[in-house]
Amino acid sequence: MALLITEECINCDMCVAECPNDAISLGETYYQINHARCTECIGHYDEPSCVQVCPVDCISPDPAHRESQAQLADKYAQMHY
């Protein structure tokens, strides 16, 4: 499943540089994650890097975009191969 940045985001910029898929960008009021590009770092890291660096824990699974590990791996392969 893709990840979601909640309104608790303080726009610290930490997550943007950590995303290997360029899925994070500044929205109207806080950062947002493009679900079409988010693989939860499958293919890159063992854990989502944005979650690890977020100082306010405002990144969680997006219930509107549920995907299996296999689907996330396929998405990664389509973007990078």
C-alpha cells in the first residue's frame, strides 16, 4: 500500500531527499506522496525511508491505496527497469 502524509506534517523537508522514487512533493499546505510512485521503498530499502526520518511521525499507510508486497515490487520494476 502506498503511504500518506497527514496534516500533522511540519514541512521539515526531511522526507523529500530520502524518497528513492521521487514520490514526495510539496502540496498546497504540506507534503504529499504520489501513490503511483510510492513503493514503500520496496526494491531500495527494508523500511520506508521517509517514515524513518520523519520527526513527527505523520506518515502512515494510505487506506485508499492498498497494495500487496508483490504489487509494490511490480510497481518498482516498472519504474526502474
